[in-house]
Amino acid sequence: MQKERPIEFKVDHHNGIPLHLQVEQLLRTLIEKPEYKEGKLLPKEVELAKMLGISRNTVRQATNKLENEKLLVRKKGVGTRVVKQTLSTKLSNWASFSEEMHSKGVEFVNYQINVSWTEADQEVAAALQIEEGREVLRMERLRGLDKGPFVNFISFFHPRIGLTGKEDFSRHLYEILERDYATIPSVSKEQINAIPATRKLAELLDVKTGSPLLFRRRLVCDPGDRPIEYNLGYYRADSFTYEIDIKR
Amino acid sequence: MQKERPIEFKVDHHNGIPLHLQVEQLLRTLIEKPEYKEGKLLPKEVELAKMLGISRNTVRQATNKLENEKLLVRKKGVGTRVVKQTLSTKLSNWASFSEEMHSKGVEFVNYQINVSWTEADQEVAAALQIEEGREVLRMERLRGLDKGPFVNFISFFHPRIGLTGKEDFSRHLYEILERDYATIPSVSKEQINAIPATRKLAELLDVKTGSPLLFRRRLVCDPGDRPIEYNLGYYRADSFTYEIDIKR
DNA sequence: CGGTTAAATATGTAGGAACATTGGGATATA
DNA sequence: TATATCCCAATGTTCCTACATATTTAACCG
């Protein structure tokens, strides 16, 4: 458990970091607090400005940005409140496997977890935007329901994250990243394809060699578009359908 | 060809619409122009402000928003330029098959087109939200590149649209819908799966029976969420990968 | 007591000004 | 000619002020 420490409402006028960025960061920390996550009103603009010894404009620069990110909602005459993060808004379009399953009320099981450090091959290096041959953490997980595994995941994590390989990977992956490594998955670039099962995959997923698998390759990035995880997923097509709601 | 009309650089100070919104709209129109789409520099802030008779702050309010939408990129000491729209950013999330192919500079071919009226079975009726047994227009198209077909589409159209079956379906489908039937495809719910090729599909797509196909089922709706088209697509997995960029 | 009105409160809009920082081009120097 | 330097131009940051507009609250009156 983290030590609960009150947030210091102050900024440094002389460290060269733009004030509005400092305020932005301050607010980001603030709205992480459970009391705010439930839609609490933020301190009013003028108050914040006075507290921090800056102008209201600067406060608004920060809140503007956060409003654009849809973290805040402002209402004239009322105030600025934190957007209630429902599950569906949070992962508006995509979800991690755990969450996907969990939200459907399905209990999933990790059948195998293998974590190791390997050298990034050309494909992984290109995806994570690192040099070929650099050491990266590789995790392979065989997952599914109690009636048997139906997906095999292989993940490669960007060294920047700082994962050691000793983490408890039976926990939700993105929970680990967000909570312990302050890394927020935000964007996912995906490629989906159908492939015949290799002998190894067929064995793992208990299907016949050559039977169709859904192959889902995705790159998960943080809000700054920096790669976090390169993930390869092999799904038994008879037990998994990929669903998307796309709005343009 | 459209009549090329110069954009009027002015705002109305007395119509109640916030100036920054007017500027935003103005810039949106401006950056639609081909010369800007290629990354041209926008008029400088002070100039714009002077031209429009408003303050630089107000101009920045507008450009800030557009920058957040990633339509503009600002660079200190240089200026503000329009983001070059790459293919993937443009059809940010999805595109019709024609657009997909066309935008990649690939010429596609219709190998077969079969149009007929059939009774909606349970699946089609449920998707289009009509009564089972109602007559719907069914279109089956085998498409691909000059080296051979690689996808078989089966579409069912909602009777509301008013398609007769006599249309020239060698044209772009969504062009027909938008132009002649004032029907704008807007939302697409998709399901993706991998299936083994049936004998019929194997024959059409020139693959072995049982080899993996990417099966993409989608429901295209209008902006009011009313179903337009229920579409089943069977892709040769060796020549097609489904790509998505998902932002949350 | 209920409904109307007015005041207090919060954000929204708009303007002005000053100085900082960055990038690029012009100029001067070796 | 090549390189270093300086200056200018453009956006970035930050402050100030004033008034507009939407919401809620409180006061008021029939």
C-alpha cells in the first residue's frame, strides 16, 4: 500500500519548466485520487491561481489540455469536475484480455506464464523503436477459460518501462503498468490476420495443426505515442471473435 | 470541378458566435485546401490577428484546439503548418474496401457481381432490424487485384435505402449510397474471426479447402444508427491484413 | 408556502502587453 | 569556402484586465 500523502499545491517559478505544465501535472496527480475520480469538483480556477501564485490564464492552459483529453469537464457557472471513468469510456474501444473477459463475467485462467529476457529481433526492435539486439523482457502467456486455453500471448516490453521480470504477472497486466510503473496504455495499433496453426500453437491451444487461428498483432503506446508493449496474440478462432465498434 | 473561391478572411463581431470558434471554422476550411494539405505554413499569428481584427490570444485559442486535434503542428521560431495527412491518419479508423485499395494506389477488380432479391433469414433480419422473411437486396462480389481475387463480399441492404438492384455496382458502393440515395455510412460494428475455407469459398478465392480465411462481419449504419448494410467479407489471409489504429 | 427575482459564483470570451525561446537566415570571420 | 556568430522572425509563456453567460442560491413577495 502506498503512503497517502496530501498533494502539495505549489509550483516552482524558477526551474524552467513552464508553469502550465507543472499545473497540468499537479492536476493529473490530483485527479488520480479516488475522491476526484468519482466526479468531484476541482478547486475553482481563481482559487487555484491564487494558491499557486499564478494567473488564472495559466491555470486554464492546463485545464484546457486536460479537458481536451477528456479527463475534465467544465461547466459554466458550476465548475470543473473530473470525468467519471466508466469502464467503457476508459477503454472506449479496446480492452485488455483480462478486462474483456472480466467485464463479460467470465473467469479466465493463466495456464502457463513464461517470462524471460531476450534480444530484440528485427521485428520487435522495429515495433518498439529500439536497436536490434537490445535486451527486452519477453512474456508468453497461455490463457483461457476453465474448459481450456484458447489464446496464446507473446509480449515484448519496452526497456524504458523498467519491468524487471520479477513482477507478479498473474495480476492484470495494465494494472501493474499503471499502478507500479506509472505507464498508461493509451493507443493501440492493431493488425489482424488469419493463419494456420503451427504445430507448437496447435498443441498449446489443443487444435489440429493447420486449423485457422486469429492472429492479432498490436502495439500499445502511452499517451505520448511511445511504445509500451508489442503483443502477439494467437486465438482459437472457434472460441474467440474480435468485436469492434467503429465510429468515424 | 468545384468553383475555386478565395477564402474570406473575416469574422463577425456581432453575431454572438465566439470569435475563436469562427476562427477555428475559418482555419478548418483553409486547411482543406490542397496547398495547405501538403504541409504549408499557415499565416502567422499576429498577421491573422491583425487581418481579422482580433487579438493574438483569440487566434491561439483556435489554433490550440486544432493542434489538439492533430490537424496542425506548431513550431517555435518557424510557424504553424498543416499536418500532412498520411493515409492511415486520414481514414483514421476504417474505410470501405474500395477506398482502402484505391488509397493505396492499388487497382482492384470486380471478378463477379451477383445481385438478387432474397428473403432475409434470421441472421440478416436481426442485423438489419427487420422482420424475418422480408425481401432484401443481396449483393455478392468477388474482388481482388489483377493477380486474382482475394475477397468475397456478401452484402444485404436495408429496404429503407431504396436500392433497386439495377444500379451500376461497379462504381464505389458508398459513393452510390451517398450520392444517389443520400445515405451516409457512419458507424460500423465489426466482428472479426478466422474460419476454414468452405469448398465454395476455396474455389472462389483459389485456396485449398480448409485453409484459414479472415472472416469479417460488419454492420454499417447511418449517423442515426440505423442499419444500412450488413456485410460479410471472406478474405484470403495470405493477402490481407486488417489494420486498425485505436485511440482512446 | 410557492413561485419569481435578484444576487453571488463559476467558467467563457476577449483584449492587451511584455518578455522568453527557438529556428533559420544573413553576416562576418578565419 | 567553410564556419561561427548575431539578429530577426515566429511561436511560447505569463501576466493583467474587463465583461459575458450560465447555474445555483438566497431573498422576496403575493
